[in-house]
Amino acid sequence: MSIFAVPGAYDRAITVFSPDGRLFQVEYALETVNRGATIIGVTTPEGVVLGAEEQIQSKLQDPTFSWKLYEVDDHIGAAVVGLGSDARILIDQARVHAQSNRLMYDEAIDLEIITKRIGDVNQIYTQHAGVRPFGVSVMFGGVDKTGNRLFSTDPSGSYRSYKAVTIGIGRETVENILTEEYREDMKLEEAIKLVVKCLIEALKARGENPRIKIAVIPSDTKRFRALPDKDIAAYMKDFK
């Protein structure tokens, strides 16, 4: 008897749909993302803010090292949630696409184009036997010729554009705050404070000590900039 005739065996291969139209391996990858440390992105007329929870697993770990926020190109940043090793591969792919676009067209790549290409990579790994989906979601934020943009991908290969979005284990807490306090006309400084507040509240809800990273891409400079830990600590004082 084929393994696919056995009830509950539809999660043993990525290429087989269950009778109710589900791809279980993709859903498992999405669950990995949902259980990951929270990330958040917010757009404003003055730029884009990206934030992430980062946990210190050892007292000997370098606290300045960030594994959740990445610079993809001068004008694009990314936040990741899920398996860090999977994220690193997709970030490398995104950087290659960004530099190839500059070499070929002599211009910076648009946010939606780079998001779509990473979504295409994700989708390929849902359609071939012998592979598994990427267990990571990548959030791209930045400034291009269309304006200040924010996109989110998921392991299925789909992507969407947002004004503000959060992914990860603290999503419910953060979404409630964003729904109540986010405004489209926010200043960049206000957006930074909102992101800090959201991440602190998400960590407090789980009884964990706050440790966060923040990056901004201002619309005037169009350059990715990670905030120093001392600046983040100053923002955090307002919410303790």
C-alpha cells in the first residue's frame, strides 16, 4: 500500500495535497515562523522602521551581533523570523538580486521586485520532492522610486504589502497596539518609539526581559542604518 493511502501520511512529502487541499509541510513551516521571535515593520512619510526581538543565549555572547536584522542594499533592510540558517540563504539571494539589478540597469532595485524574487525561491521549495520549505519569513522594508514600502514573505512563496506588520510569537499583542496607535502620518521618531513599545510589550506578555534591535531607512537619505544599542536603551526607558 502506498504511504499516501495511509490516513495522516500526507505530511511525508511536500508534493502531495491532502484530501482537503492542504500541504502539511508548508503549514509546518508557517508554524515555525509563528513561534519565532517577534519582528515588526512600520512605514511613515519619513521612512521605514524595522524591529526585532533578539535573545541572548549565553553571557559570553557578543551583544552587538544581530541575527534578525540585515542590510540588503543601501535602501533596503530586512527582518527575519524562523530558522536563522534558512534566513541567511534567502538574504544572500536578495543581496545578489539587488547588486545584479545595479549592474544590469544602473539603478537600485524596487522593493516589490526583490520581494517577488525571494517569494519565487520560496515557492520552488514547495513544489519539488526531496526538499523542504524554507522555515522563515522575511520582511523587506525600504525606500525606492515608488515611495516608502514594506513587504512580507512567507514559506508558501506568497507576499503582501503593508503599512505596518508584525510576525512571530508576539504577533497578537503587537497587532493590538498597532491597530490602536499606528497612524499613516507618523514622524519617523514616533514610529521608532511605537516599534520599541510593541516589542517591549510582546516580551513582557511572555515574562521575558526586553532585548531588541531597531533599524531605520529614512526617506531623505535612503540608507539603511541600525540604531546603536545605547540609543535603543534610551527609547526603552520611556516604557519601563
